[in-house]
Amino acid sequence: MKTSFLKNALIVPVAALSLTGLIQAQDDQANATPKPKFAVLHPKPGANLEQPEVKLPTWTGSFSYNGHSYSYVMVGKAPTSNAATTIKTYIIPIKVVIGSHTFDPTHVLTNGNTVIQNTVASPIFDKTTTYIQGGVNVGKTQYIDAYQRANFWGQVQTNTNYHLRLGVPTVLAEQTLTPPANQSSTGNAFGVSAGIVNINWFDAKIQPLLKTLAIPANSLPIFLTYDVYLSDNSGLSGCCIGGYHSYTGVQAYSEFTYADVVGAFSQNVSALSHEIGEWADDPETNNSSPCGILEVGDPLEGNPNYGAYPYSLHGFTYDLQDLVTLPYFGAPPSTSVNSWFTFQGESLKVCENGS
């Protein structure tokens, strides 16, 4: 479920609540059932934005469905260009401290890697996996590049040099956030002993880092948290957002959490695969389709294993989410590999699960 949240959320001070209200709120949180979801945050209307010296490379295409034309902007060069694009990538680890609990991406996992190292070593950035979809070899490459090649296979099969790759990530200095009690909590969600943070508070803290850290607008900044879900309030009743992508009006960026519980929502890089797929196909968060905004991960997040498929690499099993292809949104089936509606070949109808 894709949700857009207001940038300036109304915050009610805890002190203004009665004791009865506090007890009721705590009971509500304890009894709340977390729901797996992702989010998109749109640019704030009317923002006076300074244009950057460099811009993210994008291309524009369109398709028709039921007599209506739908245009889109995507990252890179058009598949018909027969050209490769590599996007410089930054990972910004975010340590979150909630009371006595610390959620740190430098945490060492059972395979000996930190969360950061395991992310960098994943098929999102590693180029050594060969992707064969329904008997068709779409490339030995990164996961999102393989997806995008399959997405436009009708063109890519004769323009085989087309690629959309991510550069080897530059890992920036870890940043620490300490959300106040009225913007955060802790709880058990999907078997994860997780931190929970209000998404509006969180985004307001990380967005300024794009300037502070001098991240260029032609790159992809990825904010990485560990075992921290975002919420549309501050607890389990508004939880759990595994990741989101956004656009400031000049800079596209993404956030995801790495959960290290097998089978959990947002396990390892599954949320990252979701968000990078959506960044690639909707970097400015405003592409349209017959079923709403063109978000390629959302229709599959409710599937078994949250839509993720296992890939073994470097002795570790990564979970990467399936993504819908353009025919799902109404483009001609011949657009994608095998006329499939998803990268993994799930049988769907146009807009069957919404956007």
C-alpha cells in the first residue's frame, strides 16, 4: 500500500494528554497489529528550490491504454538508445537511539559482515548474477538492471547494450538520530524487536543531510536503518513502513530498513529492491497510470514472503522483491520479456492489485 504523508505533521505534546488517555494509547499500541507497507513522499508544493548544477539523467516515454495516453519519466537513457547509464550511489547509515535501545547498521551479522557490508555485497550492487526469466537470459548484472532490461525487453533484445546500473556505493559517515518519546517507540513486529519512528519526523531529519553531506543531485542517496520500521504515527498502530522513496523537487532519494530476521517484512535487502525499483521507474514520484501512480513494487508486497524471491550470493541468501512490469499498468504486453506482467512471471491482470 503506497501512502503519502504530510511533511509537517501535527504533534500533540505528551504532557497535554491525560493519564487516562496515556493508558488507553499504550493499550492501543500493545494490541495493534503491524501491517507491511511502503510509502512515497512527494515534493512540498510551492517550495522555492535552487536548481542544481547537475541533474539525475532521465528519459521520457509513453503508452496508450483504453484510448488514454500515459507518459512517464524514468532514470537513465531510453532503452532504444542502446546505451548504458551508471548512477553514482551513496549509502548513509542511520543509527537510531530510542531510550535504552540502539539500532545500528554497523551491527555484525551471523555471516561476519556488518549490515552495511551485507547491503553493499547484495545483488542490488553485485554484477555477477545471471538472470534467466522464463528461459530468456536478460543479463549477467545487478538486480534492478536485470528487471529494467526485462521491463523493456521488446526494445532491449535488439538494443543489448542498454543498462541501468548503480555505481559501487560510497558509504558516508554514520549519522545518529535520537527521536523524542512522542515520535518513537519500540515493539515486536514480524518477529523483529524493532524501533518505530514517525516517518514525518524521520524525513525532516534526513532530508537536510542531502545538502549537509554535499550529495549531488545526479546520484542516488540511500538512507539505511537497521531493524527500524517507520510509522504514520509513532507506534505499532501506524506501522510498519519498510522503506520509502521521495523527491525534493531537485533530488531523488530512498530509505529502507534492513531486518535480519528470516521471513520478516523488509528482511535483508528486500525493501531496498522494492524502493530502488520504484526510484528507477518513478524518480520524481509523479508518473501516472490507469491504476494511479506508477509504483512497481506495491502490487506485490502482499504476496507470500512479501513478494520476495531468494538469491544466493557470497554464501548468503538475499531476498529480492518481484516487481511489476509496464504491461501491468496497461502498456502492450510485447513491451516486457515473455509478455510478463512481473519480473518473476506472476499471472496478473492490468491494475489487479492497484498501484
